[in-house]
Amino acid sequence: MSSEGFEVLIVDDSKIIRNILGNYLKNYKSITTAEAANGIEAMEKLRAGDFDMVLLDWSMPQKNGLEVLKEIRADENLKDIFVIMVTSEMSKENIVFAAQAGVNEYIIKPFTADILEVKLKKVLKTLLFGNYLVKKNAISTAQLYKGLDSQKAGQKTFCDLVVDLGFMTQKQVDNVNKRKGIDKFEKAAMEANMITAEDMEKIIKSQDENQPRIGEILVRQGAITNQALNERLIDFLALKAMR
């Protein structure tokens, strides 16, 4: 992770998508961004820079996103970078390939501005604080990523929340999954007019609210004491308030 601030590389062959993602990240004063239009350019910038996160398209010329992801995980200096696939490649087979290669999160294209904000805000809220703890030598990068893995494992699934919040019955969810496959559930439910974009945003927000907090997980795993965590959190919030 970078010693100062939080650096994000946006990789997409579409200038429009790069602009959309870059403009959103401008809302965070501690974040700086760079862009790459293909996989080869992305790897060159990653090896020359010090990035904390990559927003990575799948379908690109010269070198696709999956190939880039595999190179990142195979490189000793890059392997801990947080990688989010921003892609329309959501077949079950591709999800398995990306998961095996070590992707951390997905954002599905096409996306609305609201869904983009909810998805990225959830990730950034955790990563910015985790990055701060690592920079202050309160925890190691390995401890942070172990905590992130546990956080993701403890999160309620999207399908569970659809039922819990009353947007669909379990039978309706099962029917959609049988027809389309669970990997395309979000898109299929919206296409069938079972869930509106507004409802989708509510579900994603609820998913965030039901997710275990990274600080609590780090304490449980023995990476940091509760007292030290609270002290660092106060410092972190004070730092944000001054920006």
C-alpha cells in the first residue's frame, strides 16, 4: 500500500467509463487516481506506481482483465492490491475464473450512479480505514486482508436480503435462479420487473448495514486490541475532518 493517501488505478478501454469512475472518486480528498486504457498499459503503471486498488474491466484489447488480475496476484509486489471487476462479464463460468484468480469484488455493468455510489462507498469506507491502520503500523497488510476475507464471508447474500426485506418471496427467488442462474440474479430480477432500481439500491444498502465491521473482525482475530483500534479510529476521523 502507498505510504501517503490512497491511490486507485482505473482500467477500462472506454473513456466514458473511466470518466464516470474517476469523477465519483473525486468525492474523496484522500484518493488520487490514474487511468489505463488496456491491460498492457495497466501492468506498466502498476509496476511503476504504488496503487492500493484497481477498478478493472474484463473485456479489453491486447490483454483482458482476467489476465491482468492473474499477473497482479502472481507479482510479489502487487499481490495485495484490492481488485474490483467493473464488468458485464457475469456468466457463472467467468465468476468462477475471477474468484479463483483472486478478485475481491464486482460491480456489474450497466450500473446506475446510485448503485455505483453504494457499492464503492461500502468498499472504500473499509479500505481507507484499513489503509490508515497499515500505514500507522497498527496492523500488517496480511492481517487487513485476512479481516476483509472474514468480513465478506460473514455478509448476507443478495438473495437472502431480497427475501428478508420483502421484495420477493423465496419461491420467486428460486424461480429466477433456476431460469437465469444465481450469477445473473440481480439483472434477471430487474428485467422481469420484480425489483426496481430504487429497490436494488435499498437492498445493497441493507447488505452494507448487515456486513460485519472490519474493526470488530480485526479485534476478534487478534490483529489489534480494542483500545488501540478506538484510538486509531479517533485519529482517523479527526484527520478526515481536517480535509
